[in-house]
Amino acid sequence: MKRNNLERTPWLFLSPYVLMFAGFIVIPVVAAIYLSFTYFNAIESPSFIGLANYISLLTQDEVFMQHVVPNTLTFALIVGPGGYVLSFILAWSLAQISKLPRTILALIIYSPSMTAGVAMSVVWTIIFSGDETGYLNAMLITMGAVFEPIQFLQSPDHLMTIMIVVTLWGSMGVGFLAMLSGVLNIDSEIYEAGYIDGIRNRFQEIIYITIPSMKPQMLFGAVMAVVGTFQAGAIGVQLSGANPTPQYAGQLMVNHLEDFGFIRYEMGYAAAVSVVLLLVVYVFSKVAFKLFGEKD
């Protein structure tokens, strides 16, 4: 009897997590996969249509293939690795200074990631406003660089660049803190041994000691960068004020999903987009595990 109680005890402690994980992760993913094979308009019952949504997405949806996919890849390949490298550089740099200024600077760098997307977009909308009251336009006109305001947030030539800048500015989140913790917890004796064994400069120190010694934090930061990058698509809609974004210049996969799901109420089609997005995130996460996961 006591043995049975002991065997049940771990499950009692795990049960809250298991229930939450099933309720908020497993069940929604399974439901999305099921709905992706149906026609569902949120009013009538879902009707099974097989692979029709996926076929339409990949062969008939010109917006998805011509704008959404290229925009998403461009955004992800710049913001993901860029934010990740920037997080590591900032974390390593802060680790070289004393505790008080490091704490203050870490808080300053981390704080934008805690700001809600709507509030963050308000600040940047003021900066890039398309009239004389916009800070950037006012500065350019004062300097004589332009003679009339530039519609930064409505222009296909500028919207994606602004989205990337804003996202990078707010990307120093928990991944950055994990890297900072990883750098600070490396034993100084390892560095001393490295210099005895032939390391001659700080770059070699980073490559041969720092990064290998904090692989768990690097992996966590990489996964968070991947997930955060593919979830950041809403910033384009918040900045431009429209979904779809002007001429689809800032249209990412998340925006395409919301367009069909919450504006057109084509829930089955939106579910298919969400499944494709899930697969893309999974592939990028596997790449991160290959680079920074522990080798067997």
C-alpha cells in the first residue's frame, strides 16, 4: 500500500503541469490540425474537405506565396539571428563591467521586451508618423533632407525595415537574461586554464571557452529567438494600422492567419496556415538544437 502511494506521489505533483500543458498546448494543437482539414466558418459545423486547404494555400494563394513567405523568411532571417547575436554581444559586454552598472544597463536593455506591443507601437508610430509632427519627418525637414513628409508606415519601401528595427529593439527578453546569467556563471579558473593552454585573445576566449561553457543558455536563447521572431508579426499591423498591411509589404504568416481567421472567419483555412507556421517553427527549433544541444 505504501509503495503504491509512493508511486502516485510524483504524478500528484506533476498533475497540475500535465493538465495545463494538455489544456493549453496539446488540445489546441490537435484541434488546429483537425480544423485544417475542414471548412469552418465559425457558425456552421466543420465539414471535412481533406487536403483542400493546404492545396489552396500552396498553389492558389498568390498573396501567401508571393508576399507572406518571402516577407516571413526575410524578417525571420534578419531578426532571429540578428537579435540572437545582439543578445549574446550585449550579455558578454555587460559581464565585463561591475555589478551596479551591469544591473542598471541590463534593466534598461530588458525593459522594452516587457512593454506591450500596442504601447510599443504607439511610441514608434509617433517617431515615424507620416506628417510634420512625426519626429523623424520633422528632423529631416529641419535639416533640409526632404521637403515634404515621408509616409514611412504606409510605404512598401520602408515598412519592413521599420518592423525589423522595432522588433530588434524589443527582442532583448528572457533569452538575453539567460545568456547574461550563463556568462556570469562560468568559472574563472576555466579562463585561466585556457590561457595556460594557448588562448591569446578575447575572441579565442569567447569561441573556445565562453560559448561551449554556456550551451544550455545559448540553446534556450536560440529557441526563444525562433519562437519570438515568428510571433512578432503583429507589429506590422500595429504600425501600419491595417491588416493586410499596405501592399502586403509587412504581411507575415501571423498576419495572414489573423486575416483569414478573425477578419474573414475562414477558420479551417486559418488553421492550415497555423499548422504550416507550427512546422516552420519546429524546423527552426530543430536547427537550434543541432547547433547548441548536447551531443550524445
